Amino acid sequence: MARSEHESLWTTMAPAVWPDAPPEMTVTTLTGIEACPRRWALGAADYPTLWTGRGYPPRVQLSALAGTVVHLALEVITKRLVWAGCPSVQDPLAVKVMKGLGGHTRVVNECIDRVIEGLTENPRGRRLLEFAARWLRAQVPELRTRVQTILSGLGLPQVAVPRTGDHTSHVRGPLTTGVFPEIELRARQIGWKGKVDLLLLSPGASEITDFKTGEPSDAHRFQIQVYALLWSRDAELNPEGRRANRLVLAYSSGDAEVPALTDAELDALEREIVTRREAARQAVSRQPPEARPDPDSCLHCGVRQLCNEYWTPQTQRLMANEARDRRFGDIEVTISSRRGASSWDAIVECSSIVKRGQPILLRADNPTFAFYAGQRVRLISVHLSVPDEQAWESEQPAVIGTMGAGSEAFIVSR
């Protein structure tokens, strides 16, 4: 049966060409490759038949969308405070700035609009536009509070930075006194780059602040330390090689200060990340790159439907041993027949929760493509329920799989 253009999006097609190793490394790319080279390569490859964007269309996760909204709102407000030369949100000038923006609620709602608009460009996100918009609008009070809490502890030098002095452009030159939001640092000699949320420079201080919307972690400490290294090694923005003497991770629960690095510590960190960069580049140079199945990594992987290594009995046993919530899971089935308007009978081929060969009743109100008998399908984030033992003896399938708003189905490419 020929597939429609729409169905091609929901088919487990491997990339025609595996991506080259990244020319410049970032913390996010490094940790992604180290966790699983195959996952990074599947996500970074080109898929011109699916969309015009870079890499594989990302999976939409509501919690991640909320974090993006908070981060965008912090960026918008911080930039306005910086341009106004406002030293903190407690300063009377901050009130005027926020009035000009229309208040925190308006900023959050406008950022939600931007996030939802971004989903229109993502073919995996279009079907969730209305659902995601409603969910985010319902979270506005909480999102506003998170933004206000992070901003409440933010200190800014009272130095106005003109709007024309935005150093996010391609023109890079020495930075002096000022506050620079969303500034990209590049250490070309070691092949690294990174974008800092806020860089504060005064005659006696170089401060780096990074906004974090999740829970505190050692990964965040490593990231801001790398930013400190990149600042000291950026020969264009910082030709004098000034060291950052204050590193701040701004959480909604409060600021966490990370000790500034000495020259010796910066040198050691440079050696470490250069070594790790080379190892990561080598790891993704294999075709295909190695898959490193891991319950935590696979659970958050947006391309696991494409990874044949994930859909093996060995990996599924690993996932089963570490499963935290057995109500939801991924499952590969072969469709047997249609049961009703929105239900199908199927046979389990692979799962961490249900045995192979087990009959299953699949329920899906609005599948993204037509199911038909003999079709093999991989289902992501499906609610799985097993009735009581009496139901096992009935003629009904013992297992029911229900696809919700966050579920996805993909045709297994033959």
C-alpha cells in the first residue's frame, strides 16, 4: 500500500545520510552524544522529505514547553531592564519597565503565543496546537510566579545598554562595562561555544548568570563552569582574558552560587572538555553510531521510534526492570483487524510491559494515519491497562492500549 505524504512523517525511516560530527561543541551536544551517539545522530540528521527545519522534528513535551515560556519571559524582561539601566526588579524604575511591557501576565501570554507559533512549524506539533495552548494558558499563574521568583533575586549593575548594542549579532568585538543578555561565547581555538543568559561586566567584576527552569543538578554546575571557561578564552569578546569572578544559577527556588574557577581550574577544565569533545566526535563518526540503551535516556528520547536497537527484547527487558510507571509505555504491534470506529485488534510484537504475542485492544480516537490489517506500528507513550483475572478468560483481549494527546504512532518501515 502506497503511503501518503502525511504518512511519511509517521514512518520509521532512517536518515539517508548520517550527520557529520559537530564542528563546534556545546554542553548540550556533548552530553547528548555521551548519553547515546545514535540518539544524537538520528536527531541531528537531515530529513528534507519531512520538513524544512534542522534535524528530526522534535517531540512535543508540555513540561518542556512551560520551561521554554519561562525562559523566554525572563529574556524579554531582562533585556528591557538592562536597556533601562535598572539595577533590580525592586527598583522604582522596574515598575515603569513592567508597565511598558504590559505586566508579567501579558509577557507570559505573549511568550506562550511565540511557543505555540513555533509548533506550527513542527509537523509533530501541529496536531497538538489547541491542546498545548489550552494547557499553557491554564498554567499562566504558575508560570508568572516562576518568572517573578527568579527575577526577584536578580541584581543588575546600573549601567544602561543601548538597544543598538546587542552583541547577539554577527559583529563581535571587545566587551567593556555593561549587561549583555543572550550573549554567545566562542573559544574557537578549542572548538567550543555556548550562549550565556546574562553576562554582567563592571570594572571589578565579571558575572555570569544562567536561568534554570528545572531542578538543581550537577549538570547545571558543569554548564556554567564551561561558560566561565569560554568567557576567559573568547579572544574576540574578551581579548584580555578576564576571568568570571561570580557564577550564578537562577532557579525559581532561589539563586545558587557556583564557586568561580581559578586559572589552574580553568586550565584543567579546558583539557577535560577538549578530550571529551574529541571522544564525542569519534563516537558519532561511526555509521551508524553506537546506541547506548538506558532507561532514563530512552524515556526522554524523541527519536526512539527510529532506533531499532530500542525495539529489541534485550532493551525492552532493561526498560522493564527500571520501569517507574507501568501504566504508560511504548509498544510495537501488528494490526489484526478493525474492532469499531476508534478501536482495533492487534498482536504485541515488542514491549517492556506486555509479552510478545499477547492480543491487545488498541483505542485511538484520532489516529494520525489509517490503521489496516497486517500493518506493523510502533506506539509511543500509550496508556496500558490489564483487566482483572476474570477478563483473561473472556473473549476480549486482556490488554487495552489507549492513545491520548501525548501518544504517537509510527508505521514500521519494511
